[in-house]
Amino acid sequence: MIDDPNEPEVLRIPPFLAKRKKLIRGIGIFISVTSVGMVLFALFMILRNERAHDETRCPYRFVETRTLADGVSVSDEARSCVDGLSEHRWMIQRVGSAPLEIGRRRLSTDAYTAPRYTWTPTLEGTHVRVHVENRGMRPITYREEVALQGRGR
């Protein structure tokens, strides 16, 4: 066969570079598939967890009520819909008004055992505050005025 000077020269990749290219491509495909799998697993776990905590499937049970003033009290309610996980919510009851959820927190069941768990409701002016402490976690304070804004009042 005679070489035609007008024919483009075919670029040949040395065999060791071809093997390297296949290896890099395989690693890239593995990382991509693994990443997609982890995202899908995370979405599955989120959906499973939220579905388990549906109010109709897993209702709250009464834990304790603390009275702050005449006609104002705060209740602690809890539920455990998934093994090892508990959710507490704090409800304000005022005479003549519908109960108002001031906050909720979902942590491991161990975080809600005494003496690791304390909650303190206070009345500041006309608004209720609930300070929650779970040892090993950041304390949090729920404010009635924030809950009212979320309700559109």
C-alpha cells in the first residue's frame, strides 16, 4: 500500500496509555454510580423517617404540663416512631385559645432521659419561652412570638 500524502495521519495511542485511559474511565464510572447511590439512599431514609413521623400514623402522647400563670400552661408531648429516635413538642395552652405549638425537637431517645433532659417554661411579659437542654446538644429556647409569626398572626 502506498502512503497518500493527502490522507490525514491517524493518531495512534500507545497501549500503556490506552490501559490507563480505561482504568481512569472505570474509576470515574464507579465514583459516579456510588455518588448517585448515596444520594438515592439519603432520599429514601429522609422519606422513610418523615413518613414514620406522620401525625396520623404516630400520634403524640402526653408527658407533663407546667402552669406558668392563671390560665397559661405549657405541655410537653412526645412520640417515638422510629427505634432509637424520640420527638418532643411543647404546646402552649391559654384559656379561650387553641393550643399553640411553640417548638419541637427530634433527637435520640437517650437524649430525653433524666437527668440529661430538662425543659423550663417562663413567662416574659405576655409571651411564653421554653428553654430546652439535652446534655451533649446545644440548648435551645423557643419563643411564643416566633411561633405566632409562623402561624400568620
